[in-house]
Amino acid sequence: MLLHLCTWSEVEDYLQQSQGIILPIGSTEQHGPTGLIGTDAICAEAIARGVGEATSAVVAPTINVGMALHHTAFPGTISLRPSTMILLIRDYVSCLAKAGFTKFFFINGHGGNIATLKAAFAETYSHLADLNIPNARLVQCQVGNWFMCGSVYTLAKELYGDKEGSHATPSEVAVTQYVYPEAIKSAPLSAEVATGHKIYGAADFRQRYPDGRMGSHPNLATPEHGKQFYDLAVKELSNSYLEFLAMT
């Protein structure tokens, strides 16, 4: 059930049965020479829709831009500042809480969002308390990072070993290939790829990771692998969402 394809009356009816909502969030950032700039949002959206179908949950429109300042030295990257993203999440949740939603399950596709999301949740709880809306104390936010699902991690290690890396990974590229097979890219990739450097500013990141990859070999990705990762993530996050709904 996609929120943007519902009417207000359908949402009102849904809230009589459930107060849970799934919010996909990703990023618009470089993913190496062969990874789509929308990779993190594409993966989060596809998996969130799968979870929504499996659990009969409402799925909100995807938040396509996240906290990716360290990637902005690469053309095409768009980033929010952490302070901007905190306010965006606060406003999203506040509007939906006023309508009656209380359980907000974010399906995240970008590691750089995690710290800011946790800060945004704290900001949101405080803001809702100040608004004095009836259900403020019931509001809970949780993040499920699809790429950190145990079953996904296990399969990635099985398929790619240490060539999975930590950015522009074959696992995430595989999911985009499954979702958009018509957009599969190819480019020559060096067998040597930088890894292990700490992340600071954008210029430093590009100097240390000149082609955008972080220890990864995305040329190992296939659409068939992507389907496997998709299925595992949908199953695991569906269980996590239902457990979250049952929590008091």
C-alpha cells in the first residue's frame, strides 16, 4: 500500500487497523564507475515495497537524498547537511504522527544516514512532546539497514569474500541490477582498490578513493545475486517490522 497512491480516506481507514508505516530512505551519491548514483535509494525503495506487500503496511514516498557530504567531490552527488536531515525527518514524522501514526520503521540503504537518523529520532521525540499531540508518548522510530541484515551479510561473504568492500559493493550493485536490468553499467575497473582509510571531508575522500570504491569489486554483481539479496532482506526486515509493531 503506497502512501502516495492512496486517498486520505484510505489512510484514515488503514489507521483503524494499524498505526505502523514504513519509510524508505537512501542517498543520491556516487557509487564508483559502475554503480548507479541512486543505488542507496533504489535498494531501500524496492526492499521497503517488498516489506510493505509482505506485511500489508503503508509505505511512504522514498527519501532519496541523505547525508553524503563526503561524496560531494564526485559529480552528481546530492547531500543534505546533518542538521537539515534532522529537521526533514522531524517534520515527516510530526506530520504523520498528527494523523495517527505511531510506529515509524525506516528502511535505510546508506550507512552515512545512520548517525543522523538516530539524532533525528531524539530531536523528534522532544519536538512531539512540545506539540502536546495526544499520541506523542506512543511514537517510536526504528531503523532497519537492509545491508546489515544477518542473512544478507552472510550471502555477501559467501559470494564475494573480502571483495565485498564497504562502498559501491557488489551486493548493493546487484540489487540495482535486479531492479533495473536495463540500467546495468560496465566500465574498466582496476584490480587494485583503496581500502581502510578513515572518512573526513569530500576532497580528502576523493584523493584517497579516486574512483569512488572502498575495497569493493562491483564487477562481481549479477541480477541473479540481486534477487537473492532482495528476497533475504525483505524476509528479515518483514519480521523486524512485525516485531516492532508488537512492541509496547
